[in-house]
Amino acid sequence: MLTPSDGTRIFISVTPTDMRKSINGLSALVLDTFHQSPQSKHIFIFYNKIKDKVKLIFWDKNGFVLYYKRIEKRRFQLKFSPENDVLEITENQLQWLLAGLDFQLMHEFNEINYKEYY
């Protein structure tokens, strides 16, 4: 399970990426697509055209981490509107995405804060 540290933002490229790219190629895409430093400690997500593979890249203390997942017999639920190049998601949405769920339809429960009890 991937657990981002506090202050980590998570970004998805909304256009498919060539999955032959590794750390160097994806780092260049982070600069071009996200306009961010690859060493910013944020998580950057890329997926292929068929939507059965995702790659995450992020900087961890002294080097890059490349996280790769191929889903079998299904596709990742990735549906984007073409108006933006990048989508920012939450940590929960990241976990739902990696589990193969439609993270855009799912939502967290609203927080309830009672002022009075009975």
C-alpha cells in the first residue's frame, strides 16, 4: 500500500502515456505536463491508452520511486474531460484508483460534528 506523507499532492496526467518510459522519461514528462519539479515530493500518475497499466513516480529522500501496476482482466476507471491536462486527486482517491475502482464516483462520508447530545 502506498501511503503519501503529509503535504504530498497527487496529480494524474489526463492524456495516455507510452509505458515504455521509465524514470528519466517520466521525469521529463513531469516537467512538461505538470510544470513541476520531479523532486517536489508530489506523486505523479501516468496511464497507457488501453488503461490497464499505471505508473506513479515520486521523489523519496535520495532517489526516485517508480510504482507500476498492471491490472488483469479489467481496465482502470479513468474518464477525464479534455479541458485540463492535469487532475489533482486525494490520497483516498489514489487508493481507490489503484484498487480498480471508479475513484471519481466514490466519495468520503461527510464529517458529523454534533453540538448537542440528546
